[in-house]
Amino acid sequence: IVTRSLKKSNEHFQKAIKKLPLGVTSNFRYWGDEDTIYVDRASGCRIRDIDGNEYIDYRLAYGPYILGYADPRVDQAAREGMEIGGVFALSTELEYEVAQKISSMVPSAELVRFSNSGTEAVLAALRVARAYSNRDEYIMLEGGYHGVSDSALWDIDLDDWDPTTGEPEITSSSKGVPERLSKMVHLVPMNDANRLEDLLKKKHNEIGALLIEPILGNCCSISADQDYMTSVRELCTKYDVVLIIDEVKTGFRVAKGGVQELYGIEADLCTYAKSIANGYPISALCGKEEMMRLIKYGGVLHGGTFTAHSVAISAANKTLEIIESTDALDTVCDYGLQLRKGLSKILSDYDTPHSFTGHPSMSGLFLSENPPTNARDFRSSNYPLYEKLAEELLEYGVLCEFDPREPWFICESHAKDALKPTLDAFEAAAEVTLK
């Protein structure tokens, strides 16, 4: 019998709730009054909570750790960054150095501007796209996730949707977002180029940008097929729509050149965060020079007090050096494939239909025989069973997101010694849950 105490976390929650909404600093970190965990420290692919429970982590802070927690190479670079002094309302030489690395890996990244988060990078991308196109409306994919700005917090309501009554309703996922903003947003399902072209035929004079994650990082890692992405690029060119590829999760994770390398296409603008600095807070807006040069006095305003902080930019410089010059991403991909193989065998032994979506470095596990091709397919998955399985896994020391729409993220450190204990834990959790 597994017994996992959260006594100290529970006690801390009772203090934290008095000063912090939900007792945390991000809604997604709240798991309930008696289940919210507080971390003591982390190293490699493991975290330890303040009760001493240790977990092999496949959430990895939703993707930033491509090498692993407390990677000594990156942390040493960060310490050297501290000696530079922080932020100055001036620039450092490192900004050019990191921009050069990004451009060498991503052909569409002709020019680069740094920010602090994926949300900020996407906001800046939309602003540049509007300035370039002189059109305010934009398209997003159903199930896409682009941060927590008012512009991005729109999606279809699958929970209350009855497919027999027509199309799902577009709603905001947050209170406080002005309803009038919905008039600027258009949502289309992934992998349906005809739907996209029909919309562009009608509205291309009002639509300035298409914002897309070719691998839906917050929806089972559902992926665009090659023909669809080729069509997306062609349609954006045909109708003079700025193609923004959001690589906040896929960038420097699924390939050195990100998802654009996988599909052999180039964005007009693209956004990065997460893996760019192995957990240090930095993001980047990149793109074609013609568009990026609009960032100037009298043009698009872009800035921020903490942008390109010397610690974060130093960490990014070292992380990108490692990704570019070593086989780290191959190691991550290979481990992801081994993990899929092992999980598949266990689920097959229990006659449980399943499939995998996305890239092995950020796999979606879908409890249905056929993998989904768009967000609407999520309804056909046995997600209540997945949630129970994920909760049981936690008791055996494996941490994955309870929400099945979130992928299993892999880092280089997983490959050292995490596969067997992960599969042993999964088998034990499956025996409890599936029997």
C-alpha cells in the first residue's frame, strides 16, 4: 500500500491562502485545498516536495526544462550572468550573440527581439502583424494555446457542445476579458484547409494574421499533417495574411530548428520561450526582416524593464550552445520513443485502447484507438480514465499532468535513469486503475 503524506504542504497551504489567491502564484499550480504540492527542490528529472516525496517529473514546468532541472552547465552560465549586473535600461553584447544563435538554427528568424514570457512574445507578434497588414482581426486554431493575454484567451466550448446542434460556441477561458474582443477572433479546426480557405475568401480584407501551433501544446499535442501545414503557408501568402508560428513549447525541443524544421516551412513571425534557456525566464519574437524592422520609434513599440536580463540571456546563450552542438535533442527524442513503447505494452496488456500524438519529446497519450486530428476529437477519448490513472501515478512517484490535454514533456536527464522506474510505476498504477 502506497502512503504519501502531504502534511507539510497542507499546513503551508493554510498559511499561503491568507496572502496568495488559491495559495499559489499561478492558477495551474492549485490542485485543491488538500492536494496542492509545494516544492522543496529539483534536480535532473526529479522534484522533491516539502514533505520529502520525490517524483519523476513529466510536467517540467509545462516544458521549459529541455536539459533538466538545475543543469550545472546552464546554472554556471547564469551565475556568470549575475556578475554582469542585471538590467540597465541599456543593452549587452550577449543579446546579439544569442540572436545570432537563434538565426543560425531558425532560417525565418532573420531578426530577434527578446521578452520575458511566451505571453509577451505572442502579444508582440500580433502587434507587429497588425502593423504590417493594417488589419486587426486574426485567426487561431481550435485547441491552440498562446498565453494569458486577453487577445489569446479564446477557444471553443467543448464541454457544453452538442455536435448535433451545430458549431461550438466561441468563449473566453477567463472572466474579465472584454466580450467585444471576440469580434476580432476567428477559430478554425486543425487539419481542415478548406475551412481555412473559406474563411479567408470571405474575410481576408479584415484578417491580418494567422496564429498557429502546428503541434497543439495544450491539447494532447495534436499535430498538423504535412499537407495541411503546406496549405497554411500557401494560403497565408495568397491572401497576404501574416503567418505567426507559436513555438513557445516546440522551439528548441522538437528539433534544433523547431517545428518549422519538422514541416519544412518558414513563418513570417515566430515566438519562442520555454526551452530557450532551460527554465530561466526569457522569450523571443523572431521573424522576417521586412516585418521586424517595423519595431522602431514611430512604428511598433516593444520593450520591457526586465527584457534580456543578464542572468536569463546568459542561460539562454549556454542552453542554445548545448542544443546546437550536442546530441541532447536526439537523446530526448529517443527516450520519448522508448517511453511510448513501454507505456503502450502495459496498456495493451490491459486491453486498453490508446494512441500517441505529437513529437516524442512532448507526447500526448490519448486513451482511444485512433489519435485525434483536431481539438473536437478530444471528446472521443476516455479522459476520465486518464485522470484517474494520472492521479494514481502520483502515488507511485511519477508526476504527469492530470489534464490529458497536457503532454508528457521529456528532458535530457530522463535518459539517465528514469525509464525503468517510470514504467514500473505506470504498471503499478495501471493495475490499480484499470483492473
